[in-house]
Amino acid sequence: MTDILTSLAPLADRINQTLADLIARDSAVVARIGGYSFQGGGKRLRPLVFCLVAAALGLETTPAVMTTGAAFEFLHQASLLHDDIIDLAEVRRGRAAAHLAFGVPETVLAGDYLLAKASRLVAELDNPACLRILARLAGTMALGELAQLGARRQVDIGAAEYFRIIYRKTAVLLEGAAKCAALLAGAGAAAIAAAGRYGRKLGLAFQIADDLLDYQGDEASLGKPVGHDLEEGKITLPFILAREALPPARRERLRRLAGPAAGPLGPEARLEIHALVAEGQGLASARRKAEDLAARAAQALALWPPSPAREQLAGLAGYVTARSC
Amino acid sequence: MTDILTSLAPLADRINQTLADLIARDSAVVARIGGYSFQGGGKRLRPLVFCLVAAALGLETTPAVMTTGAAFEFLHQASLLHDDIIDLAEVRRGRAAAHLAFGVPETVLAGDYLLAKASRLVAELDNPACLRILARLAGTMALGELAQLGARRQVDIGAAEYFRIIYRKTAVLLEGAAKCAALLAGAGAAAIAAAGRYGRKLGLAFQIADDLLDYQGDEASLGKPVGHDLEEGKITLPFILAREALPPARRERLRRLAGPAAGPLGPEARLEIHALVAEGQGLASARRKAEDLAARAAQALALWPPSPAREQLAGLAGYVTARSC
């Protein structure tokens, strides 16, 4: 797994340099909040996918292409800034969330600015198809977050609804980044569709892995409270698959513990939920689902000509899922 | 003044119908928040300007043109939703602000969605120049709001900085709406520039009038506290022009009363600030400035061929300033 990260390091460095250059040109306050947000780390998954799809389909990753790829990272950072306000998150990547460091008003506005910056960078391309993709997916992401808010503590949410939510809040951005790169590379309809399929399945696998981490942290050191998602009432795939697999009485217990009538979750309730999710094989089943999606992401690229970039895209899909193990 | 509103009523009705149709197609939660925000009222100034500029330059206001005009209203509504969170406003147009009625998370996201919706509606045009204008101005608006936050309680702010802030937070959107309409009408460079000049000066006049209303309400019924702007530390044109006109001792008193060292403003301090602003002729001077800008907005259209729409644009400039009287 470190192999793929080593192989991607030179590209990731170029992406980070592009992001730093673009942020440095911003007004002082945006540069401060944006810089804080970016310095927190992150895998730069969206520009990586953009650049690798471009390279795999024969488009040289010139500075202009890197800049367009950066737009997808700016959109992602904008949504992180707003999501942390929404989730009342206090910590992001081991540091105070931006809204606590800079204030809610400044963080709302810095997010708005980064959303507009993403549009502006893509608007400079004069490629209306890419712009339509970007505008649509930004709206879809907001709808996904809204749907997630509406689904809080909905303990009977099905896997289909879960996938609809994570497609909108996460996968649509990777799908859009991959499709835009293919469009700019002048690829044919089949190759563009394959790029979209890769990004979509990668995004779904990535989000499931992320949702698993919220349970896994706990599993690694028993006694720690179950993660933030559950506290916020987010019902994710491990819970859903466990609920479906448990016998009726245990299922009912799980539903009651996490349902809206239960009130704020205490540490005991969280541990019991965690135990029930493990009992119903929720973690293992969700991990299998993520691995299956990652494999299908890599398969989507089978029709492209072989290239180092195509191999790296396949490796990235494997890496994304391995995070949860 | 009611003449111009009567003359614009049929167009305003069509705009409201377009907005209602576009909102009705949205997901339930966005439709609820968006509908609430729109039902609160408003002059639909941005789509009015868009449609009138289009008509004055020979572009028929088809449903597609109305839809593009609506994009500028969606962008405006998005910024209102976020601004109310930023300003901790409790009331908007006589009702609870959206974030109190629906929650901060839902309102942040509904704003994000409307921002993306505005981009999407303009992206459907396949006119890259319009999209670049929209993407740029959305970023500029966020920067203007950030600059305004940074200028809170800056009692020595000059008129030039005030104008830079209100250009970015308010006028740039009207300038962009007018320029996009001229672009879509296929106007020449001079007519496009005139449209931009009209929108910019109209926007500046409009914002000064808005800032005057925050003082005027008080003037109308003495004893009421000075408005919300001052409470938030917003230093607007009446204050700035009064500060410049007052003799040194009175100026110093005004600076101290509103400055960062003064702490939260009590009713007495607010009344005294108000009296000092009146003493320095701040309201009359600011009103003259707004009227001058409105007149220059109308003059910007002098080279266009005469038309009912051109007359309505001139009338709109007059109306916008008259609001403060």
C-alpha cells in the first residue's frame, strides 16, 4: 500500500505546489483560512484522479491542467469548511476545525469563496461541458448533505438510500473530476463513461471506508467511545448491514439504542451499538462491499490502453479501501 | 415613485412566476427553505435589471432569458441566507430569519445549493463569457463580505474603502447581471460597458440607500435604538461623511463611541452616535451621494437607443434612491 503512495508522491507534490500557488494569490483572510485548511493535510484524491485520468487518456499534465485539477480540490475544501460547521465538528485532522480557529462567519464566507474559485478555474477553460458538470455536481453535493441531515437517526434507512446519499455527498465529485479530465483529453464517449464509472465507484468505496474508520478506531482500542458519526445520528453502512443480518430481537435492540427516542447517546449505549454492529458482521460486510466497489472501479478502466497512469488509478482504488483495514 | 413600480409590475410578476417554477422543481427541503426566503418578498431587482437591459438592447425576454435572469436572484438569495447566519440576524422582512426557522446547517446547505443552481442555470447557456462573469462575481461577493467583517468597528475607515466593500458585496452582482444581459443580446463593447456602468452605479446607490435606512428608521421615530448595522460594528457612509465633517472634538467623541474599545453599544451610546451623525450632516451627504450615483447610472444609458425598457431602467435608479427618503 505504501508502494502506490510512493509512486504517486511526485504528482502529489506538484498538486500541492499548484494549490499553494493558487492560494497565495488570494486575499489575506482567504489565504489564511484556505492555507490552514490545506496545511491540515489530505490525500488530494480529487486532483490525483483528475491528473491520472488525463494522463491515462493522453493529455499532458501541463500547469493549466494541474490548475483545473486543483478546482476539484477547492470544491472539496469548501465543502469540508461548511460540513464542519454543519456537523459541529471540533477537530479536523488533529487540529481545531477552521470555524473554531477563525469564526463561523469567516469560515462560511471562505467556503463560499472557494466554491466560486472552483467555478472560476473551470470557467477559464472555455469548456462548457466541464462547467455544466461542475455546476451540477456542486448542487448535488449540497443536496446530498441535506439528505444526510434529514436521515439523522433514521435507524431503518436502507442500503439503497445510504448509497444515494454517499453518491451525492462524496462520489459525485470524483465522478465529475474523472469525467472532466476525460472530456479535456478529447476522449470518446465510451472512455468518458468509463472515467465517470471509475470515479463513482472509487468515491463510494472511499466513503464506505471513511464510515468504517468511524467504527474501526473503536475496534482497535476497545473501551473508546464509538465515533462522531453515531453521535450525530449518522446511520452508515456497517450499522445498516448489521441491522439486516441480526435476528429480530437483537435488531430491535439496535434500532432502539440508536433511534430518535433514545436521546443523546451515552458511552454505554455507544459500546452496545458497537457490539451489536460487530455481532451482525456489519464491519466485515461493509468492508467487503467497499473492496468490491474498488475492484469494480479498477475494472472500469480495462478498455483503456495500458499505461502507468492507468495502473496508478487501479492502485489508488486499492489504497482507498485498505485505509479501513 | 409608484409609477415605476406600476410600470414594472407585469415583468415582476413574470419573474416571480419563473422563480416559483424553478424552485418547485427542487428537492423538498430546498423548495421549503428557498420558498420561505422568496415568499418573504423583495424587489427582484437583479432579474429586473437583467430583463430590462436585455429588452433595451433588443433581446426578447423569452422563458429562457427569464430563467437566466433568475440565476442572479438565486445568487442573491444564497448570499442573503449566508449573510443572515453571519450577521446573526434574527429577522428578515418581518419574519424569523431562515436559519432560525430551519436551522443553521440546513440554511448553509440551502445557500450552497442556490449558489450552484445559479451556476447551473447560466451554464445551460453555453456562453463562457457569462459564466466567467458569474464565477468571478460570486467570489468577489464573498471577498466583499469578508472585507466587511474585517472592517467591523474600524471607525477610521475612509469613503474609498467603504465603496470598495459595497462594490464587492452588492454592486458587482448588478453589474454582472447587466453585463450578461448585454452580452446575450449581442451588444457591442460600448453598450456592454454601459450596461456594466449602469449596474455598478445602481448597486452602489442601492447599498447607500440601504445603509441610510438603518439610520433613517431611527430618525423617523426618535427614541428607537440605532439600527442593526451599528450594533454589528458596520461603519457605513453616513457615519464616515459625518466623521469627516465634524470639528475635531466632536469627531473624537464619535470615534470613541463606536470604536472597538467601547464594548457593546448601549441605547444611550447609539442615540449619541445617531445625533453626531446627524450633526455632521452624514445622512444628507450620503443621500446626495446616492442620488448622484443613481443619476449617473441613468446617464450611462444615454447612448443606447431610446426604448420603454431604457426609461424603466432610469426610473429604477430613481426609485432605488427614493427608498431612503
